Amino acid sequence: MESDATKFARLVDKYRELGEANPERVQAALARHMLVGNLVLFGGLFGLPFVLAFIVAAMMYRASVIYLFLLFGIGVVWLAIAKSAFSKMPFPNGTPLHPELGGFLYGEVDAVAKSLGLPKIDAVAANPFSSIEAVDWRRYCFFGKTKRVVVVGVPCLCLLTRTELRALLTRELGKYAGGSRQMMRAVGNSVAWSSVLTHLEGKGGIPANILGTFIKSYLPELRAMLLADLRRQVFECDAQGAEATGRHEMVRALMKQATMGELWMDPAYQSVIEDAKRQRGRQGFSDIINFLETSEPPSIDRAEKVVRSALSAPDDPYDEMPSLKARLEKLGLDVAFMKDRIDEQALSVVRRDDTNALAELALGDKPRFVEAVDEAWSEAFAGLMAERADAHAAALEELDALIKQAETTPLNADEYANLVATVKATRGNLEALEYADKALRCHPDDKQLKFLHAVLHLEADEEDQEAKEVLERFAEGGDLEYGPLATQMLRTHAQKVGDDAGAQALHDQEHQSKQQALEIEEEFSQLAGFRFLAPVELTADQRDAIGRAAESIGKRLRRVHVFERHSNFNTAYHKTCLLLVVARPFVSEDLNAQFHKWAAHFYGAIPGDWMIYCAYDKLPLTEEKHYPIGSIVWKR
């Protein structure tokens, strides 16, 4: 008798041959098979209650053990189907990112989706693994709105270049552009039917056995169709990614993804990954980023061994994911030739010169994740909710202590700000306003208290023009810390009062500011000998000192950026840099002297080992006629 494994292999071979000759026939067969399964599902879910009612009616006229047996058996089947059909499906293996906190990654994913003619992605998530995948997720096994989710591994953000990331995103989203949405639904139904079969195991009754027998004959055929077509889709999507970003970038992205797990899989990294799995969120991902950014790259000897092993791995025809060798050969590469030049391939997979700190851009200055975005997703944040409860209790204790202290002795500005924020969070705006008024009377020049005072008054009274003017001064004055927050607050206020034009103008202003910041960083990173690493987190004292120096320049100063630069030629060379973006003067001046004059204002605001650079706003940074940004104008 033919074994299950042999039968499955025969089915896969059958549909693979059919797909090579005519892929549409496999997809049509898959659709018909899905229809049969759905008819059984819905027939069982909505038809069995009528059968149960008929049996109960028959039993009322004539008591029979056979009717009782059928009633029990059919009831077991209906409960199994209903429980499986409406059981909640876990969110894909990842932590969902908030659209604003993970804005860079959402932007990259949406740009790729738009280039493929696809609608916007519903959610983007991150996990600690070296994978990138797009999956369909719905709240229940067979029911509920289907959401399209892209899950990106944090190691990929750290080790891939931006172009390589786009290549893999194009490859992954290409399966939707290739008309295989039906296939993704079939994958979901395969998982759901497996769940039904699990519920039926161990249940007695003829109906349960009949349904179990149907599923056991139905699932292998469904999985064989999926496996035969999924491998074809992998090759087609690889070709689509290569066409979008270039074959060289696609090959290097595939090789990096295939080797990064083993290349970096030392005990220290494994420990970081395990900790990230347990923490499931911000701190775990921060640890991965810090480890990969600060650790030394693997040696070339080790990289050569890993690459040779990856290129030599045999291809299992019954695995849905083809081997690296098979995928590269489908892209038209001579793998034997690549093995002869293994040193070049090894160098390509450990290259990290132009990553532009994708992880920092994608996950924020510090990776921060949304606390809850959907009822079905809240399970992923159970630990975070417990932390919030503990933090709330601690905040109440701290609040009581601060109130008692404020009644006896005056508080400093930071203590008052903490008190106002805590009262607002625990007791509401009205009581917080009383403390904000008192705090501003004690510290009338404190910037933080001014901002809090204006925000609370505007939230309490939407027509408070004085509070609105204070926030507008923060937004227009180029304040480094509170300017963006004030802009966001004003935009929210405009939306609330129905000022759509004002809200749109503020939104455009905020978007333009972010876009200019990204352009500054990207152009600055391309200067000879240096690359952009990551923004530098400033202390409160440094922010205040730089803010005071910025006020001394006035409206001439447009933006300030503080970040690290790293030499391409000397991996131990790191410098923290202060970049001043200033308005272009209307009269001809000695540019060098003018830049020195502006830089002098920041002399006491920064540590001695920082460097200061200047650039004009809205001008190409690398054009020599505009005094190239690469010239150091001040070094302490």
C-alpha cells in the first residue's frame, strides 16, 4: 500500500509538472479545491444545525438510541467546526510598529507596494530573526477581515543596505502582484483545516470520523498544490526583485539573508536573540541593534566557509523554499564560477559600509513600539500592560510625595514639570492646570513649563488664543526640543476645531521638515571618507546649551543635527558632529568668517571632541560653489 509520504511526493510531482506546462491550470485547480473545502465548512457550520433540529424533532415522536447517537456525533462535529472557524489566530511572529514611530519602514514598504501597483500595507512588524516576509492575517481562522502584514527582522535592518532591503521587500510583496492572493488565502485555509483536524482527534462518533477522513484526504492535495506553485512563485518574485533594484543587489541581498544567521551565530549573539524573544519589544530590539553595530564583522575565513556551505547546500524538491544555489541559478548566475571566486562573495556578505543605520531610522532614535493597536494584537503586549500597571502604582506614590513636598518647599522647574505631567496622567487636566499655573509663576522663564502650560490651557479651552500663540512661537522659532511637539499639537488642535486647511498646512510643514532632515543626512553621508551612523542622544544640559546658542543666531538658523560619523578607512575613528543648517545670506560676505562667527556661539555648548559643520538651507550640500559642507569650520 502506498505510504502517505510517497503519495504526497507523487501529488507534488504531478502538480509541479502541470505548473511548468501551464501555471494557470494549477491555480484553477487550487481554486476548485478551495471551493470544495469552503462548501464543506459552511455546509457544516450552517447546515448541521438544521440536521440537529430535524433529529431533535424526530426524537420527540419516537425515542431511539440511533437518533441519540447521531445527535451526539453531529453535535461534536458542529462544535469542532465552529470552535475552529471562530478561534482567534495569533498575530504573525512579530511586534507591530506604530506608523509614526516606525515611519521610515512604513515608507519603504508603502513605496515598494506602490511601485508594484498594490494597496497600502495594513501593518508592519519587527522580530529578532533574520527574515523578511509578507503574510495575510485575519482575526479568526475562517472569518474576519484579512490584513496584509509585512514582518521584518531587526538583523536585516542592521546588516542590509537600503537598496538590498528594497530588493527583498519587492521580492516578498511580488507574490501579491503576481496574482497569488488566492494562494495566500489557501495557505491560511490549510492552517485552519489543520486546526479543525486537531479538534476532532480523540472525538467519538461516526460524523466526527467521516469529517476527519475527509480532511485527511483533502489536506494533502491542498498542500501539494501549494508546494508546487509556491516554488514557482519564489523564482518569479526573485526575478521581479532583480528587475526592480538590479540583479547584483538582489543576489547580494539573497546571499546576505541566507548567511547572516550562521555568520553572526556566536554564543553572545544567540544570548541577545533569546533575550529579545523573551522581552518582545523595545529593549530587546535595542540590544540586537547595539550588538550588531558595535561588534566586529566576522573574519573573512569564517565568511568564506559559510558562503561555500550556503552555495553547496542541496535543493530539496519537496521543500517550499528552494536552496540558495537554485535561486541564484534561476537568476542566471554561474554558481560554480562564484565558488571559484569565493573570497569576493565572502567580502560581499560582510560588507556594511552603506547601511545608513536602517535599524535606527526604521525603529526611531530608540526602538519604540505601539502599546496596543487592535484587540487581537493586545496579547502581544500582556507583559507591557503589567509593567504599565506597576508604573501607574509607582506614579501615584510619587505624586503624593511631590504634592506634600510642594506644599512645604518650592520645587525646581524639572520637579514641577514632573508633578504637572503626573497629575495630568492620574487626575486630569483641570487639576494639572492649577499646578501648571503655580509652576509658571515660580519659574516664568522655563521653556518646559511654558510648553506644558500652553498645552494644558489649549486642551482645556480650544479658543484660548494666548496658549495657541505660545505654541506657534515654539513651532516657528525652530526650537530643537519643543518645536516639533508644538507643530504636532497645533495640527491636532486644527483637526479638532475643523480647520482642515490649517491642519493640512501644518502637516505639510512637518513632513517637509522631516524630509529635509533625511535629505541632509543622506547627502552628508556621501562625503568622501565618511558615512552617517546614527543620531546622538543628548543630555538635558546639552539640549539646553545648544538651544540657547541656537537662539543667539535667531532666524538665521533653520535646523540643527547632532550625529556620529564613521570613517570608511579607519573603523576605530568615530566623531560626534554638530551640523548647523542656516539661511543663505542676501549679501555677499566672507563665508568662512561668517561660518566661524555662527560656530562661535556653540563653542561652550558642546564637548571638546565634537566637530562643527555648516551648510546653507535648500542648496545642494556638495556643490563647491556653495562652500561644501565637508569643510570643518570649527574644531575645539
